[in-house]
Amino acid sequence: MSLQYDEIVRGGLARQVADLIRAAILEGRLAVDERLPTEDELARRFGISRPTVREALKVLAAQNLIRSRRGPAGGTFVNRPDKDAAARTITDTATLLVGMGRFDIDEIVAARMETEALCCRLAAANRSEADLAAMADEIALLGEETLSDEDFCASDVRFHRAVVQATGNGPVQLMMHAMIESFIPITNMLIYRDHERRRTVAAHQHIRAAIAARDARTAAQLMRDHVEDMRTVLDQALARRNTNKRQGGTP
């Protein structure tokens, strides 16, 4: 085990300890399943109180970087990195930042347009028949006239999720998690009343067909057109909402 115990300065001690241990884990200086020193030993080595150590370990446990086990062979151990947990953390953070107004709609739309176009290019090269079937299932569902607005938006998210899955690229899938699970639902929530369902279904059909044909360039352009079309609807929805607010009506 390799930890630097002399880098602590006063102020925010628990966070600093958590950051040092986290860095050691991510850099491989602490191995998966390695047992950390006891709370008393960590407190002594860092020169801090045991409650501060305990608070730092809580931070690391919340990040799924460590786990505790009771009993004679118990202790605190380094966790194996969990891709799903990391993806959820990214999504939760992105959702929080949007809610705080740190990203505006222009940024989200631009990011979505370029990243989903990339996904289409990769999907055209790497898609499987199972990926195409998943896209087709959502297209069929989206075409049902009795589908509720909520279910329509959920199916729309699943279609885009299937495109990302079809990339076969783990880092891209992780990168896109916030886009698919946070940004798309947020924009859908703003425009669901204005959705032209047939245009959405048609766009998805054309994107899937290009991916099935392994036509990366066309698939990417169709996705850009689809997001641009969504942006037009979004602008209309936001304009109506602002007008209603000025008039004292409901959004």
C-alpha cells in the first residue's frame, strides 16, 4: 500500500483524506481488495482525529470505492471499480448541474448533436442484430397512438440508449450516460406537449436504417437533423412558456 500521510493541511480534513485515498485507488497504488489500515491507524498516520477519518471513509463508501466487512477477517477494503455506479454518479451530477442552471439549453443541444452523431458513426460500424432489434422495438412502440406522453418519452430515451449501446465502445457508453439518462429526459420534459410523434418515429426509422446499412456518414447526419428538429420544437416550447409567464398563465 502506498499512501502519502504528510500532505494534509488544516481545513476540510475529511475531504482531503478522502481525496488522497481516492487518488491512491485510481492510480493503482492501492490494489483492489486491499485492506486499508484501521481508523485508529489512519488517524495516527494522518495526524487527525478518528471521527475525521470516519467521515472521509463515508465519502469513499458513497463513491463505491471502498467497502466494510465485519468479523475477525473484517475491515475496510478497496472495491473493484463499478462502471454502473460510476455512470449513475455522472448522471446524478449532471442532473444537479442542470437544475442549478450551470448548463444552458444551447450547450446541451450542441453537446447532444455532436456526441450522438459520433455514436451513430460507431454504431454503423459495430452494431449487432440484437442492437438493431432493440431499436426496432422502440420504433414500433413509439408508433402506437395510444401511448401516453410519459411512455413516449421513455421509449424515445430507450431508442437513443440502444444507439449508444450499439457503439460497442465502453468509454463512449460511459461518457454518454449523462446525455441519455439526464439531458434527453430533461429536454423531453420541456417539449412533450409539442412532440410531433410521426416526425420522431420517422427520424428514428431513418437513423436505424442507416445504421443497419453501415452507412456511418448518413446515420450521423440524420441524427444531427433529428436533434436540430428537436431544437426547433424546444425553442417554440420555451417561447410559449415565457409568454405564459409574462401573462401570468400556466406554462
